Amino acid sequence: MVENKLLIIDDDQQLLDTLSLVLKYEFEKINTIKNPNLVPEIIKKERFDVVLLDMNFSAGKTTGNEGLFWLRKIKEFDPEATVVMISAYATIDLAIEIMKEGAVDFILKPWENQKLIATLKSACKLSKTRDELAKSEALNTSINNDLESELSLMDSSSPKMQKVLDTIKIVAPTEANVLILGENGTGKEVIAREIHRNSLRKNKYLVQVDLGSISESLFESELFGHVKGAFTGAIANKLGRFEIASESTLFLDEIGNISITHQGKLLSAIQNKEFYPVGSERIVESNVRIICATNKNLELLVEENNFREDLLYRINTIQLEIPPLRDRKEDIRKLAEFFLNRFNDKYNKHCRLQKSTIKYIESYDWPGNIRELKHTIERAVILANKDQLIIDQIGSVKHGTEMKAERKTWNEIEKFYLRKTFNKYHGNISEIARELNLSRPSIYRKIKKHGL
């Protein structure tokens, strides 16, 4: 259960004791202080759902100016603080003034217990709503809703990929940290989302951080947040990704790119499930599940003293290695058709893959993996001016086994396969046309074009 925390500030000890007694069943944690000069120290160290603040602290004072002063101070240290004022001396003008300064309500001494409880519980609910909204806003700016991430890999025909997917089904419902390994473009982010979608945290947003794109100077601020004034440019409080992702999943992409110094701070946050925002003395707890990904050999980096061994052990409770596209050729056609449909819709085209084109793309090694396939299909659709997508519109690629010596243009590839098919069927035009799914006139034109 999440604690409801209340801070009461009043110079009357008897009143503090009475309020604590009245409210002890409504708030799990109640702090009381008589001296308002202690406010900055306490606010820096701990976040309260509600602050109940007296208006006057000096004998004979009834103006409320002291309360207004400390209200401003509280807001200076924590702009999102939810403050309720309390006083035996109230005027309409004073009530208007404190609301302008950021207080959410006003209680008059002596109070009615039920009204007091209702006011403070309402303020507590408002505080938690504000926190959720702040997290949602931060989340909206921190995650990338690229439709590419929604590509489902669950129907893969590749035995190697199916083994990965079978492991996901077992691992996803647990709280185990997962390390995803694989070349660039193999779909590590998609796998991370698949794990989250099948986890017990699936009702929360997955929060993603590209560690490779964060500068050294902003690393702590991005991951752990900062308070206003913590450094030049920190003009407001900022939530870090660990706090945003609390009760959800945090995906740390390119984990192999961070420095040894930051690795230690990351390890501490993962291990202890708590951290300090930059410039703050207040510790923040964060219950996150960690998924990491990299295209680097972390074990080799450990041997070279460039990656902490204890961090590696902490993040790879379960390790998944995503096969490159050249090792799962069974999936190339369905992936190509997936991207073709997407880009047909995007560019208002009606392109289709010919059998000859499918044969070509299935024989290519795709060093850029799924990402390269996607970009290739998009380029082809953009350039296409007919309803059929033919080999000339795909671009230039480099074939692996039979044409691996150098990068070939599609004209060269077309000539290679035409000659290979020509030899296979001993010049039988009908058989060649059937094999390449082309008409006889097209075969004759291509024979002439390539001088065969």
C-alpha cells in the first residue's frame, strides 16, 4: 500500500499532538515541527502528500504574513507541494491571498474533525493526481511511439527465432531482469516490448532510454531526475526515468555504451531500488523491472575492464540472443510483405512483390537486418510507378554466399540470376519465364539487355 504522508507545521505543541491524534488513522505517516525554520531541511529530504501550515508563529501576530512567507518558501523548494493553511484569524482577503500563492485550501481554528479530515484527504488525493499527471507528461516526452515497435514477431517461422519467443513466454510473467543481445536492426526493442506486453506490469507504460544518445553530463539527470537549481539550466524539477517507470518496466537500450562511473550509479539504483535526484537530499524509491539491450560483447568488455562484472550479473538474469536476419530467412518474405503493406498505405501505392523479387531478397544477407529490409522496401515503394514491385526498384544490395565478393547493383544481380536460370534450363525460355515469374517477351528483353 502507498503511504499517505502529512507534514504539520505549527508553533503550538498541544495543537500538534491533538492533530496527530485526530489524523493518525487517515495518514500512515505524520511529521510535526514547531519551528518553521526547519522546513527547508525537511522538504529537501522528503516529499509529503500534504503540508498543513499555520499562518502565525509569533505571539500576538494575526496578519498571516508569516504563513505566507513560509508558503512561498515551501513552493520555492517544491513547486508541486500541496499546502493547506490553518489559522484562528481569517478574512476573505487573506484567503484569496493564500490561494494566489498556491495553497489549495484553508482551515479555520477551532475546526470540526470531520471537515478537517475531509479537507486533508481531498488535498491528498489532489496531490497524488498531480504526481500521476506529472509522470504521464514526462512519459509522453520520454518514450517513442514508433509504429515499428508494434510489429509482432510471434508468428515467426524460424526455429532460432521461435526458440527466443518460447523463452519470452516463460520469462515475461516473472520479475527477472533480461539482457537482449543482437546485431543492429534485429529487433531488440520489439522483443523488449513483447516481454513487457506479456508481463504482470503490462498495464503500465514501458519506459525506454537510449543510453547511447545521452551525453555524459546529462546521464544522472535523465535517469534519476533533478531538482530546480541543481545545475545551470535546471529551471524546474524534473522526474527521471527510474521514477517515471516505477511499478513498470524500464528498457535501457545500448547498455554497453555507458562509462564505468555511470555504470556504478546505475548498479546502485538497480540493486537498491532507490536513488537521489541530482541536487536533492531526498531519497526516491523505484520499483522497476529492468530490460537491457546491446549489440556489444559485454563479457569481452568485462575482460577489458570496460564494463562492471557485478552490473553484468545484475542485468542478465535471463539472456536472449536475437538471430540476425540471415539466420532466419524463413521470415524475410512475411517481413517484406508487412513493410510493403505499411508503405503502400503511407504513399498511396499498390505495389506487390513478384516471385522473382522475393527470391532475390531471400538470397541477400541483410547486414542491416530488419531495419535495412524496412528501409529498402520503403525506398522501392517510393520509386515504384507501377502496381508491381520489380527487382530494379529495390536498390543495390550485397549478396552473401554466391555474390559476396563485392556490393552488386540490382542490374548485376538480375543478370546473375538470369544467367543462372538460363543455364539451369538450357535456354528453355518457357521454363525460364516460369521460374522467374516473367512473361516470355520480358525474358527476351532482359536477355537482350544483358547481352546473354
